[in-house]
Amino acid sequence: MSQLDEFKAYYGRVEDLKQSLNLLSWDQHVYMPQGAAETRAQQLSTLSSLIHEYTTSQQMKDLLAQLARQHYAEDSDEGRLLARAQRSVDQASKLPAEFVETLSRQRSKTAHVWLKARAENNFKLFEKELAKIYDLVRQQADYLGYETHPYDALHDQYEMGSTVAALKPMFAELREETVELLKALGTAEQIDDALMHKAYDTEKQRQVSEEVARRIGFDFEHGRLDPTVHPFAQDISKYDVRITTKYVENWFASSLFGTMHEAGHGMYEQGIADAYHRGPLGAAVSLGVHESQSRLYENLVGRSYAFWQGYYPRLQAHFPAQLSDTSLDDFYRAINKVEPSLIRIEADEVTYNLHILIRFELELVLLEGSLKVAELPEAWNEKYEAYLGITPPSDALGCLQDVHWSEALVGYFPTYTLGNLMSVQLFEAAKRAHPGIEADMVQGDFTKLLSWLRDTIHQHGSKYTPAELVQKATGQALTAKPYISYLNSKFRALYGLS
Ligand code: ZN
């Protein structure tokens, strides 16, 4: 057995543990009976510590050290897989066990307090715990190490190589242009989306969700779609990808676009090269790239006119009572209604990023310490007024709405906007490579789009950094410009503005 094979065999066993953990975690959110919560938490914790133990073991370090002496070319699969493995070993080793334990205890405590604070609209209750979380993530950044800004250390865990210095100007440009567009749309005649709130039988919604996921290319031979409360996608491995959705009788958009979103995540996992299975390159490279795939299918496919030219007659056949009197044009307008709202997860394509940019800006000043946690509600509300023109009537609908900070996920939010920006830049490159993609969508044929994404993004797993992937796939570095022009041309036309 060569040293590389020995390493792969060892790493594969750690991956098997991760896959088992993923399956148990998926089940926890989908099928597990409530009474099993405590034992399941125990199982997950045991598996996590085994994974940590094997990842940071002397055997792993020795194997990597031996292979480092082979001097594989940096850009070869071998060179890259060793670099990725070294990165996970380093990240796992940098945090002292005692710190990991403290952080984990604080997270459980804060998550619990957050639920109560949100339910009671009581920020004071949450304030002290959130301050402790920020103290801990500052320490975490120090342990992980950074060159210019502590935020980089945290953000890099989710988006390899992305930095505050690169995000700031790109996000500022996006913010200014979006605020301006939103103001313009506000002067136009508003869209009525009441038809989306009619009663849509949830069993029929399920059939539509499956049909749509299949139509765009989600592989049910290697995947499942199940209902859950907070939808997500979870790969067990590339051969077994679980996506979830939520059927709400009087809010059909939830399952319709939610399913396309999660199917986008799922197809990414399903498309990773077979050769990378159970190895360090066998995972999606970042949350931003992941989100680019889900947003591409949810918005650039799912909320496009071309898609509905092909699929709307079928949807009407599923729901004749609700939709037979609604024209394709009116349906298309309804699913693209823009309206500033308080809640991020319900936001439309135009306003969504503003919610993210607010969180990013606040995370930075909280981390730097120039904003005290006690001042968060006021700062939050000021930004909502400035960017979206609305003020939250309560903290429950304001700074207490997201679970992320209570779980110490600081540096995570920007990946949502990075995903949006990438989605448009990638989609335009796909259309340049295959000009017939939109005509195909009308025909219900999504194969060229999927195979382009397979070639340029999916198959590579973690081989390339997000920046390298975007550069290789689109011929240029990531920029906000394609997204800004996309928003302007789509929504100005929809709202009858020139
Ligand atoms: Zn997503």
C-alpha cells in the first residue's frame, strides 16, 4: 500500500463517521420522535468527539508529514487534497479542547435564552449571553489567527480565502445600488400577490415539489425530499442527498421556491466527482458557492419567465380552482413582488441582500468593540430605516430574529450575499457558453445548464477555492456588477420603469 493509499484509507474512515453523523443529524430534524432528543444529542456528541480525535490524531499528522515530503505539484489533485486535509487538521488543532468545550456550553445556553428572549420580546434577557458569545468568538479568532482583521479568521471557516477588505467595497456598491433601485420601485404601481395566499392543498404541493425538483435535475436515485419545519439540505454522501421543504396551505411559495432552493444545494453535492468520494476534496468548497447553486435554481431558474412559460400550464392543471383565471404574466409578477419587510428569510430578490449587509456591518462593529451589545437594537433599527425604509416595531421582529449569533456563527451571514452575487455571474457565463439555455427552459430541458454547472463547479468539490472557481468558470473575479444589472433590468421592467 502506498503512503497516499494509506492516508486515503485513514481519511475515508473519518469521512464515514462524518457521514453517519450527518444522517443522524438529518433524522433529528425530520423523523426523530421528541422523546429521543437526549440520546440523540449524546450520539451526536460522541461522534463529533471521535471525528475531532481522529482528525487531530498523531497518525493523521504523521501521514500528512510523510506525504508532504513527496512534493506533489501544488495544483495536482494530490497536492490539493493534502492542502485541504492539512487545513482541517490545523483548524481542528488550533482551538484548545477546553475552549471548544466552553464555547459549546455557551452556545447551548445562549440558544436556549435566545428562544425565550425572542418569544418574550426581551432583548435585555439576551444581551448578557450575546456579549459572552462575542467575547468567545474574539478569542476564537485569536486562536485561529489572522493577518488584518479578526473577522477574517471567523469568516474564512465558511468561505475560504474571503476577507473583510474584499467584502467591504463590493458590499458597499451593492448596498448603494440596491437602496436606489428599491426607492425607484417604491414609486411604481405595486404588485398584488394575493393569489399566492389562496389555499393550495399540501398533498398536491408535495407532488408539485417532487415534479419540479425532478424537472430541474435533482436525482431521486441518490436523494430524498421530505417535509420539515426549517427546511435545509443535508448530504450524507454524494450518493445520498437529503433535501427538505415545508408545505404551508396558504403560502405556496414556501414549498415551491424552497424546494428549488434546496434542490440546487442537493445537485451540487450529487455532482461532486466520484473520485473525490470519502476524501478531503469530496465536500462542497464553501457556503457561498453552495448558496450560489441554490439561489441560481430558486431565482434565476425558478423565478424566471422562461421557466414558467414551460411549467405554468402544468401548475394550472394541478391547481385549476386557484390558477385557471390567472394569466402567466400575472403569476410571474406575483412571484416576483418586491416589498421591504422585517424578516430576512421571507425577503424578495431585491431586498434580501440588504438584510445580510445590515448583519455584516453590525457583526464587524460588534467584533471590533466599537458597538456595545447593549446598543445593538438601536443600531439595528437605524439601519433598517436607512436601507429598507422600515423600522421594526419590536426586537423580536428585529435583532432577535436569527438563530446564527446565539450559535456563535459570526462571519457566516456574508456567504448568503456572496452566493447571490456568484449565482448571477455564473448564470451569465453559462448562457454565454450555451446561448440556448433559456429556450431550453421553456421546453422543460435543464440538461445543458446542469452539465455546465457540473463541469465548472460541482465536480471540483473542494479542489479550488471559491475565488478560483469563479475565475475559472466566468473568466473574471467575483464582482457585484452582474448582480446589480440583473436586478435593475429584471425589476425595472416588472414594475414598468425604464
Ligand atoms: Zn441555502
